[in-house]
Amino acid sequence: MRMAGVYSFNGGTEAVSRLYPDLLVEVNEVIKLVNASACKTKESTEKTMPGRMLYSPRALNNEFKLAFGARGWVSVRVSCEYPTTHYLEGYAPRRQNRGAFREMDFVKNKLGIEVQFGKYAFMVYNVCAKMTIFHKLGFIEHGVEIVPVKDFADEMSTGVSYFEQFVWDLESRGVSNIDIPVMVIGIDA
């Protein structure tokens, strides 16, 4: 695979380049190492492209997990204890929220990485909520979000979001005072 685009959210590209040059080299190595063609294993059952072979997000994520893991990157999982103090009087939940958690794909030396081949909402959540939460909890200082560019997303199931759309949304949204610096990388096969 290869990098096809880079977007600096809240000065993320500059911060990551300056503070984590060695880790950025590893990120580039991992992207180049992932063999996308070996992940074109999903046969479409969608009306618009029946029988067409598509890239499997699950297979791609697994390749990234193996490559980052081999370089000492680890996932970080935190348990969620949801408050019950906000329920209205007389309401009792039918089930307890046991086992809830949040997880960051890869962390090393306070740099957090998310690889996302899913719907648009997950990309926005990663950068605008999850990375902020993991920063507040002390696990990361800066982030990298790796997403497909449109040409690559077009070779996956419908509904997969892409770099160009994500950048437009982030630019239109603007930066909040709680946002951390994030480097957004668009990749292509």
C-alpha cells in the first residue's frame, strides 16, 4: 500500500513529524508492508456489484495489526463504568452494562493510531472523541488516523468512508479547544 494524502488536523502533521520522527518512519513502513491485493477476498453480494471481488476491511485490519504488533505497538483497552445516577426516578435498566470498553488500535510512546475502513461516523468518532478520551486518560498525546482515499474505498463495500470526505468534514467542523493534534493519512492500494 501507499500513502496518497495527508491532512493536518489541529497541527497534527507538524507535531507528529517533529515529536515522533522514528515512529512516523514505522508508520510509513507498515503502510508499505501491507499487501492490499492479498486482502481482496470479499465477494460482494450487493445489488450494485454482485460477485465482484472487494477488499476486505477485516483482512486489511488484520494485516495492520500484525505489522504494527511486530514493531511493538500495542492496543490499549479501558473499561467503561457507565453512570446510573442520571436515570429518572422509577427507571431501572433491564440489563447491566457489564464488559463495556473503549479501545485504541495502536499506541507507542504516547502516539495513538486508529486504522479505519468503516462508516463515516467511526472516523469522526476516532478523531473527535476517542483520541480526546485517551488523551485525557493519559495514554496518548497525539494521534494518527489511517483511512482509505476514495479510489480505494470504491473497491470496498458501499458505505465505507474515505479521506476526502473526512477532510472536508473536519475542515467544515473546525477545531475545538479539547481536540488533540491528529495526522490523517489517506492510503491507497
